[in-house]
Amino acid sequence: MSFPQTRFRRLRVNATMRRMVSEIRLSVDDLVYPMFVCPGKQVKEPIEAMANCYRFSPDLAAKEATAMAELGIPAILLFGTKEKKDAIASRASAMDSAVCQAIAKIKAKCPQLLVMTDVCLCAYTDHGHCGLIMAADAKRKRKSSPFATPAVQQYEGHIDNDSTIEVLASMALAHARAGADIVAPSDMMDGRVGLIRETLDTEGYVECGIMSYSSKFASAFYGPFRDAAQSTPSFGDRRTHQIDPACGRQGLRQMEEDIVQGADIVMVKPALPYLDVIALARHHFDVPIAAYNVSGEYMMIHAAAKAGLLDYEAAMMESLLSIKRAGADIIITYFAPEAAKVLK
Ligand SMILES: [Zn+2]
């Protein structure tokens, strides 16, 4: 009797065999490149916390986006930075914001590239929160209310959901008017997808899609990004709206709700610490699933490679492959241009 009878190594014997039996293939078509834009002209400003990432003025953003399209990357995701900030995020919905200008310039230069835009207020509010902080008179009303209890008062100074989603809808509308193909609300307010869909439809932008950051966890891996977007909250944190890392099933419920409200694509963010949620989402839903390989995941590999601990390219490709294997159709990643070159 021969032993062992089962020999898995037969299918791993050489590169051709491994290629033939490969269960998934990473493709440049899976990648979305996040880009930061800022006001001005001819600006290309390095972001200290994020290797090889820059803030571009709209003119240079168009140039960079064209380079991404030439690499075969199908889409970019724009984030606004360095706008004038105030309590009500006025610049978020302005048609002359850096994001709106960049959308128009990119679409003029490179119409085939899909332009997605982040929709959230944290880069536009002076307090750095993702929404409007409850107004002082609303606070007073609550205090004098017969129903005021310590539990209610605890919400003072927190983000007011319903007034925030109105601002988010007008921000999304401004992006759609400027030519965005897909708006991507990342704020985690309740009901925003439905209101954005209704607003876009009422205004005639029925073809503008919604990619909802549905399962966005309150993660430590966003650190470097906050430096890029200069969106660190001046007080408190984001745990009243982002999902607790211990709650994967809540992530699923939010995806389900966002699909009902009209999301075309739902997202899990971050990616690597939440591969289980991506896999569950793939199992439960038929809409495309996006995963955001966030700044901390990106910079961990950079730092480890710099310290001589990891092979940069191998770790990058393995991370992206694992996100795809978990079930993501779309991978939003700062590695996109480098990965595109490897995949060519
Ligand atoms: Zn935000």
C-alpha cells in the first residue's frame, strides 16, 4: 500500500500547473485608485503620512487620473481636502469646490475613466466631524423637554443625523452635476443613501450610481488618511456612527438596508481586518461588493518593507489577492498604480 494516497503537491508542481488551477485572478479591472484633490493650480503636494500619495489641484488631478486610465485602472475615487472649513460644511456642496472642478477636468480629458467621489463632511467642517453638530437651540430644547433624561443629554455635542443627510444629499448632487459617475457616501448617517437617491432622481441624475460605505468600521487603520484629508475630529471620535469592530453582523444589516435604499455597490472598510465581513457580504448579496484597502493597511506594508521585514511587492499582491479571494469585486487601494504595473 502506497502512502500517502492524497498528494496535494501534484497541483503545485510548477508555475504552469499553479496557473492552471488558480481559483481566482486579480485583474487591473478590479482596482480603484483613491486620489486627494485641493484648491489651486499646478499643486502637487506630497502627503507626509502616505508614501507616494499627493494632494493635486484640479488641473494636475486630471493629468494624474489620465495616467491611471492609461494603466488600465477603470476608476478613481476623489477626496476633497484643504477647502475653507466651517460649522456647516458650506464648501462640501459648492460647485466650484476642488472636487467639482477636478471631476469636470477629468471627464473632459479622460471621459472613459469612471469618476467616483467621496461624500462626507469631515474634510469640510471646522470641528472635523462627519456631520453637523446639534445646534445650541436644539440642545436647549432637549434639556427643557419633559423627556430629557441623562441618556438623551448624553447625545449633546453629537452629530445630528437628519440635518446632516440633507447636506450630504446636496453634496452628492453637486458632484453629479459636475459629472461624477458614482457618488460614495462614507459618513455612516442613517438614511443617507435613500435621500441621496431621491435627490439625484428628482434632479434628473438617474444614471449617477451610489457606492455606499455600508460596513465602515471605527478602525485604527485610518490614521494616515486623516493626515491626508486633515479630517481628525477636534473632539470626540467616530464611534457613534462607524460600526464597532466587534460587530460584523451589524455590517451586514447596514449593507442590506443600503441596498434597499438604492445603493448600487456596497463597501466594506477597512479590508484586511474585515475579510470575514467581505466573505459574508459576498454570500448574502448579489450587488457588487467593494473593499477599501485603507491607508493603515497600505502604510504597514510600506513600513515593514522599509525595515527590511517584508518583500514589498509580494506582500502588496498577496494582500490584494486575499481581498479578492474573500469576495470583493472592487478593491479600492493606494497600491492600484503599482499593482496595475505588476499585472500588465
Ligand atoms: Zn467623514
